Amino acid sequence: MTTAPGTRRRAPAGAAVLREDVTDAIRSAAFEELAAVGFARMSIEGIARRAGVGKTAVYRRWKSKLALVLDLVSAVAVQGMPAPATGSLHGDVRAVLELASYALRHPVASQVIPDLLVEAVRNPEIADTIKAALLDPQQGIAAVVVRDAVERGELPEGSDPDRALDLIVGPLYWRLAVVRTPLPKGYLDDLAASAVAALRAGGAGTA
């Protein structure tokens, strides 16, 4: 059977059309619920209530709260920040710290990331997703920063990007995500200078 010219083909009966505005509302609600109660206590019911939709709307998009959270974390990787290209090691390190501090001070991220890291110890799926969404991009940025510094002669050949990442972001994560104390004025400038000095003194982990 053919369709007459000029006649619009109708969607099959019963086909689900998922509205993007509803999907976005559920994602936002899931972030807020995760920040408010943590992964262990969050529920599809709570997410649906916060989003102003029924549970069915959530289950039509994700089969479980784990699937929803993994999708949220994976989206972070897609939005990954680019590696800085300021022309100097100090400038690149300072730029990385500025972006990292902004992310870690976000009211939702400051609650969500530590909680998911705890859950990652017990759940390999969460661990793998966090690695792909958070750790791998950060390691990639550190690799670019170190590579560029080596090419400019600011660091020696064989400098270790992983050690560089530890020195650059580690203290900031400790301050904002673990100790949770405000950053004093000039803290990022001082930390950038200290990280650069440590990288140069230690060869960023060269043998």
C-alpha cells in the first residue's frame, strides 16, 4: 500500500515521543536530588516529584537510577573543558586551576562528586564512568600542558603528566572537596606558583 502524494506519514500507533523539555527537567532534578540526599538515598520517586512528572516519564528514559546517574556523569565528558594554551607553563597551570576551582565550587558538583567517588568504591560501573568522564579528560589536559612545557624548554623530556596533575589539582581538590574551606584571596595564584616550582624542581616525575 502506498501513501498518496502530499499526505504526511503518521507515526506508528503507540510510538513514544520523548519531549526534550521533560528530559532536561528530569536531568536537572536528578542532579539536585543527588546533591540533596546522595546516591544511596535518591529514588526515582524523588526525582520525578522534583521534576514535576510521573515516575513513568523517568522510566521511559532510564531503566534505573543507576542508569540515570551514569548518563549524567557521562554527559560531563562530552562537555569536557579544552586544554589551555596560554604560551607559558605558569599560565597554563593557572588556567587549569581557575577552571577546576569553578567546577568544584559549583553547589551541585561540590555535593555530587564526593558522593559518587564513595559509591565508585562499591560499584564498578560508576567507577568506570567517573574515570571516563572526570579522570581521563583531566589526564589528557595535564598531558597537553606538560607536552607544551617540554617543547618550550620549561620542563625536561620525560616529565610525568600524572604527577603534574597531582601537584596542580590535588591540593585544590583537598581544599574544596574534602576540607571544604573557602579559598583566601590570591590562593590560586600562590598555588599555581607553587605547582610550577615543584614541577620544575622535580622534573615533573622524571627518572
